[in-house]
Amino acid sequence: MKLIFPAFIFTCILFSCVQKKNVVTTESGGEKTKLMETDKAFSDMSEEKGMKNAFIEFIDSNGVLLTPNQYPITGAAAIDHLIQQNDTSYSLTWKPNRAFVSKSGELGYTYGVYTLKPKTQDTALYGTYVKIWKKMEDGKWKFVLDSGNEGLGE
């Protein structure tokens, strides 16, 4: 009888820890959905209002852009770089495949496939991307790092 009671207590403690872990997973699952929706809305805005407007809307003030053949572009320089872009000759869209959110719910990342379509040609370029996101005080997500790789077939 002396061994049954401690075993029962241990089992109860173990079960309560497992339940708490599941609560965290459920909460971060909701944040994953929000982050996927944010990334999708980002792509939709890029299609509707242009890449430049969308990136300026969704970048954090300290955001970093990793672009081919350039050093990382950070913060105000990244925003200036975006402002100078002429995106009238192409359309950039993407589809997030996955999202992950930290247990704290403050950071996350998405990745997927992008499509770059010149408006004057019947062709498209494809590649992969990753974005690292930070949750703002108002609950909105802004990306803090964006990078992509060219080179996928249809």
C-alpha cells in the first residue's frame, strides 16, 4: 500500500504535465494558422497592389532582405531598397507550405514556393522562400527576414 500511493501521485503529476504541454501545442497551433494566413495575405497584397507595396506593409522596421549578389539589406536601408523597386513589369506571388511558431508565440517562420511572372511574357520563374516573422505588440505579424532561392520547374 505504501508504494501504490507514491505511484499514484507520480502518475497524476506526469499526466498534468502532459496536459499542460498539449495546451501550449493547441495555442501555438492557432498562432501557426494566423501566421499562415498572414503570409497568404502578404502574397495576395503583392498580387493586387504590387510587390513593393506589400513588402513595405509587412516588413518590420528592423527587417532584413537577403537578395542575390548583395550583402544583407537591413532596417531603413531595406525599406529604402524596396521603395526604389520598379515592380510594374512583373507579378510576384507565393504559397506558404508550412508555418512554425515558437512556444512563446513571439517568433515564427514560414516557407514555400514563389512564382515570378513577367507581365509581357507567357512564362514564369519559380523558387523557394523562407520568412522569419516577429509578432508585434498589437498582435500582427511582421517579417524580420526574407530570403528566396531561384530554380524550380513548374
